[in-house]
Amino acid sequence: MDQWAFFDELKAGTVRNVYCFYGPEAYIRRSAVAKLREKVLMPGLEDMNETVLSAPTAQQIIESCETLPMMSDYRLIIVRDCALTQNGKAKDEAQESAALCEYLPRVPETTCLLFDLGDGVDKRKKLAQALMKLPGAVGFDALDDAQLARWMGQTLRPLGKRMDRAACEALAFTSGRDLTMLSGELQKLAAYVGERTDITTQDIEQVATHTAECTVFAMVDAITEGRAQQAFELLGVLLQGGEQRIGILAMITRQYRQMMHLSAMQGERTPQAQQAKLLGVPPFALNRLTRQVGRRSYASLRGCVEACVQADYDIKRGALREEAALEQLMLRLLSAR
């Protein structure tokens, strides 16, 4: 089942004996663990009825599961860092996996066993396959644009604030899609607007934390508009923030590739909705890319991409140092029309 089905099921009162949580969305996965704890553990008796095992043996898991709860309906066992489900060879893997696979159908009704596997699951492993076939296997996938906007709205509602779809897209573009990071950004924005209910894209531009990718986007804005001083100032911001020049070059190259592909799609009269899908960017970012492309020809943008690739090649073959290669590239891009 997906994460939403899990929350609905738990709200309806269904608790399974064995759960397997996996997937990249760590923030919601942590929320799910908290909700499960809240559901199965009696208030005040949490310490007596919860066991968290890190990299345990099969015998340790089984013994914990067989321990009866104290003055409660359930005992919660949380297993983390399970080598039997991760890349690499675990100690006595065949025997340990066989023992757990054989035990899973016999977990006592008084036990709620949770394998919190995170994003590092090796789906070729015997135990991982067995766990992911269980009714209690829950995948925590990254949120799509609509789900992310809905999550932001739900997070802001208790704070008495709201954002429209454009503002949600702007925040995801500016600060990234990590929910832990976004939760802090939403709290900060709510405090910034004070008594005002609506959070706008202007508010986001003023106070939200800018990711490296967003700063590179702004730097390319400056380059395409011929604002050399601002472009180099933003380069300084990136370097002071710990970004490596080779990584900055890769992000610049990616952006100019997107601009080149967008120019080609414009020439072919590809619909805007299709452009965004093919480029893998939200409408907010597509509008900014469109402004960057401006009146530039496909040939001009292709030349910029080739200059980026050449700079990368010059660094890797030792012809230029990273600092010189990046600065020369930026001057070359500033002169391109």
C-alpha cells in the first residue's frame, strides 16, 4: 500500500502485526512511525512496551517479539539498519533470512513488528522480498507536484496561513522538495508574513532559503541578461556556501541544455504543458526558462552547451584549472547572443 492508504487504515483502527516501511520520503515515513507509536502504545507505558533494534540478529528480533506487553494490548518492535535487506553480504545471511521469513507468519497478535528500512532496500534479498509482499508493506514515495502542494496547505492550515499553487511551486523550486527542509521554511514564512493570511511568491523570494540549483538559475538569469557583476556575485555566494566549481559547472550545463531543448520545442510548436513534462520541470520553472531563452536561436544555445562541455573536458584533461575554466566559460556565455 502507499503512505496515504496506511494513514487511512490506521485512522480506521486497523493495526497489522508486521509492517515494512521503505522509500525515499523520510519526513512522512517518520510521521508514520510516530502515528503508529501513538496508536499501539499506551500513554505513560511507552518505555516498557517499545524496543528499537539497530542491526539485530534474527534471534534478537524473535525474542523481542515473543516478549509479552506490559498492561497494554501491543508491544512495538522497531527494526532499523537491517543488513539482511541492504546491499552487501550480511553475516550468516542465508540462515538469518530463512529464520525470519519462517517466523513472520507466526508473529504474536500482541506484537507489532516494524521493519523501518528507509531508502536503501536491496529488493533482490530474500527477506526484503518477503517483507514487501506483506499486507503491511508501505511505500513512501516522493510527492508529486499536486501532493506536495496539498501537503504544504495542510502544514500551513494550523498556522492560519495559505499559499496558492503558484506559491507552492515557487517554494519547491526555491528551497527544494525535502519535506524536513520545507517544514522549517513554512514555519519561517508564516512568521514573516505576520498577521497576513496569504504567503506570496514575493515573500518566498525574500526569505526562503535558496538551494544551489535555484541560485544557479538566478545566476543564469543574470548571464542571459548581461548582468556580469551580479552573475559573478552569485558565483561567490555558491562558492562561499561550499559548492565545488565542477558541480556548479554541471548545473550550468544542465540549465543550458534545458534551454536548448526548450528552444527546439518552441520551433516545433510543442504545447507548453508538454514542454514542462518533457523537460521535467514545473510550470513556474518553465516560465523562467522561457524568459531565459528569449529570442536566442537554437544554434546559439547549442554553442553555449558546447562551450560548457568543452570547459568540463578542459578541466578533466588538465588543460585548465577549475577556477580559470569556470570564469572563462561565464565570460563566454555573457557574450553569447
